Amino acid sequence: MRHFGHIAPEVRQRLFHQEPCEFTADSPARLLATALGATLYSPATRPRLADAIVKQVARGVVSMVVCLEDSIDDSEVAAAEENLVREFGVLAERPDAATGLPLLFIRVRTPGQIPDLVQRLGPSVRLLSGFVMPKFTEESGTPFLEALADAEAASGHRLFGMPVLESPELMFRETRVETLEGISRAVDKYRDRVLALRLGVTDFCSSYGLRRAPDMTAYDVHVVASVIADVVNMLGRADGTGYTVTGPVWEYFRVQERMFKPQLRRSPFLEGQAEELRETLIEHAMDGLLREISLDQANGLLGKTCIHPSHVAPVHTLSVVSHEEFSDAQDILRPERCGGGVLRSAYTNKMNEVKPHRAWAERTLLRAEVFGVANEDVGFVELLTAGIPDC
């Protein structure tokens, strides 16, 4: 699989200075954590789940979560598990099962579901990349990671965990640091099995009876923004101790009425002759989503939880490395620059300070490997237009 693999090769060649790399579920964990991109959630109760998963590949999806937790009613769990196991069996019979499917994860409710589902999946467990672990703290999360390690050993198949940070103890200021320290101890013990940490911002808001509007981002809700900042501060460091932290879910896909002006400038769309696309994005609350993705990246997050297929292309488009970023990162990491120093960027519009910008450059080149580098004359609008099916 590869990002933008759903668009024609000749289009990719026109858009990209460096095309996104190919990867598989067996690729190194560091690459997969970066490659998650827009992780699309689907309830495990969905009829014809296997067909729905295959359909999303054609829309550019490379990671999906089949959910047995909050997206379904408590009374539906047993039926949802049966449907999931059956549909994985259907997927396993497809001739392209080894290469034509996204990274697949299951969001469970309890640790006991992990070994049970791995056993029930049988040979089709080879399609599974791991499990999403809800409301993760040291006390509640350690049994999930222990169950994951046991299931991996029993099946002989590599499995990753993605803890979701969403508990009230994490939200409340008086318990936050202690909770984060506990989470750090738990995930560090199983570092090789933890692919990424996911943020449950909807649960954060729930603790205060809040819900952000479609023209507000998570960063406009200050009690939520403070949690994101502390999670990145303690668990997202670039010194080798940190983890990939993914962006929060965007809940909206159509807006009936808005209070504030749209947040998308008109000029890039006029230049790309895509004014109709701009109006569609605004109508479907995508201007708020695009702003939140940009703020996610500015605050150290990568990728995003998604509940609607229309959110996938914006997340992936804004993950593409610009030619300017790529040029700066390459200059900073040149072997002859290892002693440090300051240099003017090749675009002659900024200072590149070698030592302070090194970690940023390393992350940028990893993102460039996974999402590609845009050609010098290719902007966001052209990439988005190409990435949206039937656009």
C-alpha cells in the first residue's frame, strides 16, 4: 500500500517531486506509526463490513479501526464480534488480501476480548495489525498490553497496541501529571508493541459538558488544548523517548448554519481554478477540519482519528511535505553540517539553524518518505483535488 496509491501513476508523477513510498503491515514500526494518516473508524456491526473496507481503499484509506466500543450499543457487542470475525474471514479469502487492504485494528472494550478474538479469527488474524485500547491509564491499560503480548505469542503474528488517552484522570489538572507518569511507565514497558497514542478529545469535552462547534478547533477549547500540550510534553518528545501522538476526531461533515466567516482563503482556489471545491469544503465543515489538522501538526501531532471518509483526503493532503520543507530538511541534515551552524534557506526566506532544527528535519524526511514531497509548483489545492475520488 502507499499514500495516494488510489490515483493514477501519471498524476502522481506530475504532483510529486518524491512519490510516497510503498509499505506493508510488516514494515518497521516507526514507518507505520508515521504512515497511519487518517485512521477511519467503522462500527463492527456494519453489514457487509468486508466490502466497506475494500471500498475505502479506493478512497485512499490506509488504516482503519473496526470498533467494538463507543460506536455500538452495549447490547450489540456479541453480535458485533460475530460479524467482525465473519467479515475478516471474507476478507481473508480475497486474492489481494495480502496487499490490497489497509492496516486493520480492532477497538476492544476489555482486555479479555484480545485473546478471545485472536483465537476466533483463526488464520484471518494475519490481516490484523493490532488493537485500540480505550480509556488507557497505567492501572486500566496494563492488562490490555499484557493481553496483547500473550495473544501475539499464542498466534505467532505481530500485533500492535494503540492506547487511547481519554480518561477523566488525564483531563483533571490535579491528577494529570501523575496519570501521565503512569501511562509512560505502562507503555515504556511494552515500547516495541505500542504503535501510537491516540487522543480521545470527545471524552475530554464530556468531562465538562462541552462540545466544540464546527467553526472551532480543539485548540480553541482551552481545557482540552492544555491536555494535548501536556500529553505531547511528556509522551511526544523527539529525544527517542517519545511516541507518535495522533490528532483528535473531527465530528462534523455538514454544516447547516455558521456563525463565523469561513476559514479558507479564496486566492489559492482561484489560482487552481477550484472555487467550486472551496464552496464544497465550506459547506461540509472542512474549513474547520483543515485548520485543526494544521494546528495538530504545529502542536506535535501526526495523523488523525476520522469518522467520515470525506475527512481522509484533507488529512493526507496536509501531511505531504512541501518542496520548501524538503529542501530545508535536506540542507540541515547534510553530513558536513553535523557540527552545527546557521545557514540561509535555499528559498532565501528563513534561517535554518542546524542543531535546533535537526529533530524537525529528521521527522520531516520520515514524513516525506511516507507521504511524499510535492513538486515545487504544486500546492495544497491541486493535491486535494487529485486525492478526492471523483473530484
